[in-house]
Amino acid sequence: MRITNQANLPDAIVQAVKNDPYPQQDTGDISVTRLIDSPQIRVLRERHWDRLEEDAADRIWSLLGQVAHGILERAETVAMTEQRLFANVAGWRVSGQFDRLVVLPDGTLQDYKVTSVWAVVNGIKPDWLHQLNCLRWLAERNGHAVRRLQIVAILRDWSRGKALGDPGYPQRQVQVLDVPVWSLEETGAYIRERVRLHQAASGGYVPECTPEERWERPTTYAVMRRGRKSALRVFDSLDEARALAAGESDRRVEVRPGRAIRCEEYCPVAKFCPQRRAELGEPPLEQAPRMPPAFPPMGDAPVSIH
Ligand code: SF4
């Protein structure tokens, strides 16, 4: 992947982005971060790695996240930090790295996230839930008993003014959030299913990205009133919006089309993606992904976990 510098940033920043140690680490056949994410993105990234470009300015938050991790690791006194753990699942080496594991008797696994306020206002994000439970499973496989999972969210865009005016807004710039803990059996089944999906993708059976993986926002319907800029109410259903606007001559329904935010703005492989290209009416650059007509259920194939 080529790092560009379209904003003409100082060379030190560009070099810091280029010297991200993550790509050089041994992450086995797949890391937890990739495992819980879209197989299509992973396969396209691997296939087109030499042709991918990312601008240094777009990696600044990731860089600052690493800075925060480094400083916190340096300050740590009671916990094990930044360890990468491995386990074999169905012939693949799966790896994951936890930020901070407080050893027994507490057994808390914490992960630091430098993130937006909006990532925490609606509770724990599904990918945090998946990631931390997979890390717990790996920790257990490596002899570390984990009883509690937490996200330490450092809110990069937190506003004191908003916190003062809105009790529903996070009241502190750092939040410690408890993450629901799955059973180890449930997590093991989830990991095996994800490994199977990624193995199938590596073999050419690439599933399309799901609405969640595409960060889809559904189409909504806003009831607007003449002379007012913001919507009176926003609905998921056109009928409900029409009902509120009905009989009021100063009201109208505004359709706000749904979007796949990740495809449009963030996906590094969008220009190579057959799913995205088909959506835009562009011809595929390569053979479209194919799925077997009937994907055999889990129980049909022996799966080994060591
Ligand atoms: S462009 Fe969208 S559909 Fe294609 S790989 Fe990226 S996230 Fe998935």
C-alpha cells in the first residue's frame, strides 16, 4: 500500500504513518480484527495490496490511537499489556492482541479506544462486543482466566459545553464501558464460523458485504414545516411520515436516501469491489465474487480446535 501526502503534511507525520508497526507483526493467518470484519474487504485488500493508496491525513486518528496506547502502556504497573495471543482454529492460526489484562483475582480485560462521542452514545458497538469476546477466548486458550470485559473509550471530539447542556451526552471525556461476556462455547462457535467464512473467501467463495459491514444507513422520511430548518420528526416509515404531514398545508415529507457510508467514504478497496461497482452500474474489474449455491451447515465438516 502506498501512503500519499496530498495535504503536504510535515515529513515526520508521513513517516510515522508509514512506520506503523502493525503490518510487520506476525498476526498468524488472521487477526481478530480481520476475522470479525468483512471477508470481501480482506480478500480484496490482499489481492490489490500493491495498488492500494491511502493518504497520510486520513490515518491521523489511527496514529493518535497508537500514541495513546504507547503512553498508557508506559504508565502501566499492575496489568499485562499489549500481548498478542494465538490459537489454531480449523487449520488457521488466529491471533489477537489485548491492550490491558488485569490478572487474577480481578481477571479484567480492557481495550482502549480513541473514538468519537457518537460511537458510545448508543451503547457498545457490535464490533467491540465481538472483538473483546474473541480476545477473551484467546486469553483463556492461553491460560489467562478472564471474567470481565471493558472498553476504555477516550472521546476525541467530546465537548464540555454539550455535556453541560445535555444529561444524555457523555459527562466525561473518558468512559469505562462494561461489555457483555459471552460463554466460551458461544464464542468458540462464533470464531469457528468466522474462520470458515474467511477460508471460503480465500478459496474464491467471497460473500458480499452485509449491511452492517457496509455501515448502511436506511432511507428515512423527515416531516418538515415551512419556516423551520430542522425536521419536526424523522421516521423509518413513509406511511408514518405521511400521517404526521397529512392535512397540514405547511408540512411536507422529505425523503433522505439511505447510504452505505463505508463504501462511499471509507472502504480502501471500493474501487476494486464488484459489489460496489455493480451498485454504481460499473463493469467488474475481475470475476464477480461467487458463493456456492448451498453453503454446508457447520456440523457437516469436522472442525479442529487445538
Ligand atoms: S466497497 Fe462496500 S461492499 Fe465493497 S468491500 Fe468495501 S464495504 Fe464491502
